[in-house]
Amino acid sequence: MSYLNWLWIFDDERQCLQLSTDDVLLDVSYRRRQLQQYLPEQEAFSMDDVEHFNRFQDYLEQYSSLSVSQQFQACLHATAALHFLKPSLPQSWHFQFADHEPWPEDHLSCALDSGLDCCDMLLLEQDERSSLCLLLDQSMRLSPTKTLNRYECIRVLNDRLQFSRMHPLERPFTRNWSSSA
């Protein structure tokens, strides 16, 4: 795949971020208020963008059951999120706690459980405290009145990340020897 002619475009009239590829113009579904304040009218798809896009594409090809077009859209939105979304604070109160430490670096998939839905997410970035996650499922109910839609992002504290059925963690068998006679 050649990224030489790919351009990010911000359509000021429609308030829409787009990616122009060699033969198609694709809309990115993030709202204007979610994006950085200053957006250039046009910007080349950078080497960082290529690196992120390929990393997510390789991972999803190996572990995801999404269709090829859904994988492409997920990679597009993930790359756009890393490039253009405003920094956000964790919204962890929507999600149940998990019991892991630390998160394995090779796992870019995780699940979040709101108590109403448990959905697959793509882990976009992580620091020692929190992670930015992109929803891969169609939608996720966070509360009776709030829903996250496919390819939307949410930042959560790392203690909310759960292992996904998409890329399960191999856990070694351990035996509780203290209960033996």
C-alpha cells in the first residue's frame, strides 16, 4: 500500500476531518469539538501516521474478526485519533475494575465492561496510569442515557482494562498448594 499521496483534510464548511487516499475521500467520524483547536486545511499523512496505521493493521489482521473494510476504518480512526484528538481525562467511572498488572505490551486489544455491555476495544496508547481505547464493536452502553459508537475513543485508568476474547491471554495453570493435605 502506498501512502505517498495520502492527505488529511479538514473541511471547514462541513466541520469534518477527512483522509484523501489515491482514489477516495474518507470521512473520519470524530466531532469537531473532539479535535485539536488548530487544524490545517491539508496535511500530509506523516511517517508517524504510516507507522501507527501499519501497526494497527498488522494487529487487526492477525487477531480481529472484523471485515477488511472495518479493519481499514478502525486503523483510519485509530491513526486520526492519535494525530488529531484533544487530550482527554479518564472516564473510568463507567467501567468495572479488572485484576491485572501490568498490561502486556503485545496486547493491543482489551475489553471494557460498563456493567451494561462488555465490548472489544483497540488500545491506541498507554502510559503508566491510563489508556486511550477505540471501540471495535458496533456500540456500547455506558449508562442508560450514554452510548459509545464504533470507532469512538475513551480514556480509562489501566485498572479497568480486561482481557479480550479477540486476543486472550494465555494464563499458566497454578495450584493452591496450601489446601493440600
